[in-house]
Amino acid sequence: MCNHVGHRRAPSIYCILPPHMLKEIAKNGTPAQRSVAIDTLATDHSFRQIRSVQSVLLAPKRGSAVAPVPAVPSAHRTIYTANQTETLPGTLVRSEGNPKSSDISVDEAYDGLGSTFEFYLEIFHRNSIDDAGMPLIGSVHYGQQYDNAFWNSQQMVFGDGDGTLFNRFTIALEVIGHELTHGVTEHAAGLLYSGQPGALNESVSDVFGSLIKQYTLKQTADKADWLIGAGLLASGVKGVALRSMKEPGTAYDDPVLGKDPQPAEMSQYVNTAQDNHGVHINSGIPNRAFCLAALDIGGHAWDKAGRVWYETLNDSHLKPNTNFKSFATLTVSNANRLYGSGSAEAKAVGTAWKTVGVL
């Protein structure tokens, strides 16, 4: 599959926990919870500020040797521990092929990176994030009770959570798949991280994060939970996950976290300057469209609906500033191309977008 090298944007920070949720905690939580939320927000902001500088310093020098791509694609994973500091990558604790450690976070990160690599290779014949054998790096135990996980264009980083609102951020496979898929989108399409293109960026990560979990569990679309961050909310929190692709706006309703703000259709689209103009909020609309299409088509969601979305992500007509309607039109076009004009699959995709009010 041809990647849009020319579309690739400057490296960014993509966090699984949206700022609006952290701001709710900073407003409604206990003093300890508020302190953790404020620290997490500050850390996320600082990382975004220094990222552009790091990308220049760490970029390969012109004329420098480039490691050859292995003839047979294979995962190359390294897991580090930051030891509750904010220094990356930290201390190496597990490399590719090493046995399990005594640290569940290390092993969950290792397995999650492996499941993501396997999914993209087996289903889409994609050789890692960049389709060129990119090594997969993860750092666990980042910061003090850090309530987030993120992809920084070079590696995955996982916080331990505060234990009262959030569990360890390695606990949900779809979160790992979500974050690594931001890397795929960077290399394939370079969707701008703001407004509707940014919400599509987030939605694509949710789609493939969910598919990675479904593929690992060998679930059909009707058996999947369609949740992002299942198991991440600590005991006592009123909610089931960070987001629901099947029913956006229903994932949580908690005195501290607030209520899930995701809309399920365009009539509920949220116009806001926060969260890069609502990238984590309005992603609920394309999320639901994919879920509806996958359920309508039936079977394993990665086989047909997932293929349509992946082909669209790599479509030369997909531009960095693509909006919902343009993306939806491309998915219908690709479904017609893949499965035949007027096919049941193409009709399912078109109907899904019409149901959420995009087409």
C-alpha cells in the first residue's frame, strides 16, 4: 500500500485522555485528584511545546546511513521503565523475544505492541507503523500517578494512573492500538489535528484500536464491546470506558469526570475552541458511522469495513484538511471499488453515514 510521504506532518503528541476530562477532574475531584489532573495537563502541554525542538534534534542527518528493512517483516519491540520520572525512554526492561517480566505493565505494553504489529501485518500487509519495519518502543511507569498514555511520533508512553479514577494505562489493548494508529495516520495521510480532520484522526485511531482488540479476541462485529478504554476506569467510577463507538455520549456519567460529551450525529456537533476544536469530542460521529457499517455488513469487522477504512486512509484523494463529508464520500467510493458498485457492503457504508447525518 502506497503511503502519502508528502502528506506527513511534523511530529505531534497524541494523548488517549482528552483535556476536557482532565479539566473536569481538576474542577470536581478531591484535592489529590485535582492535583494529579493539573500535573497531567501541565505535563501534556509541556511535551507539546518541546516536541518540535526534539523532532529537529533527533531527525536523521542528511546522508546518514538508514537501517535496511528486513526481508521478512517481524516485530522489534523494546520496553523501558521511566521509574516514575519524566525521562524517556528510561531503563530497558524487556526486548524482543525476551521472556515475561515480573511487571504486568511491561508485559501488557510488550503484548499490546505485538498485537498491533501482527494486526497490521496480517490484515493489511503493513510492515509496522511506517510500513518500513519501524521498531516499536514503549515506556511504562511514566511520571508520578500520570493519568494518560500517548504516542509522541517516536514511541508509546504509559502512565500508571492515580488508582482512584484511572487504572494503569497499559490495561486496555485498544488504547495501545489507538495510539500506535496515530503513527500510521501520520505516515499515511497526515490528517491535520484540529476540527473535523482532527476528529477523523482520532476516529481512525479508535476504529483500528477497536479492530486490533477484536482481531486479537477473534470477535465478530456483533460480539465486540466497541468501547475505547474498557477497564481503564477505576472501581467506583460511574462509567464503562473513555468512549463508546456504538453509543457515543454514554461511556461515563460521573460526578468527578462529568458526562461523556460525544455527539452521535451531526445535528449534535460540538463547536468548541477547546481540545483542538473538539477532536476527541466530535470523533464520536465518524466512530458511530464505522460501527453501524461494520454491524450491518456483519462478520469480522476488519475483513470488509476495516478494509474500506484502511483503503480510504491510504487514498491519494484524502487530504490533510479532509472534512467528515469528504471522508465519508471516499469510504463509499472505496467500498464500491472493493466490493462492486451498489454492493451490500457499499450500501451499508453509505447508510451508516446517512444515519449519523454526514451524507
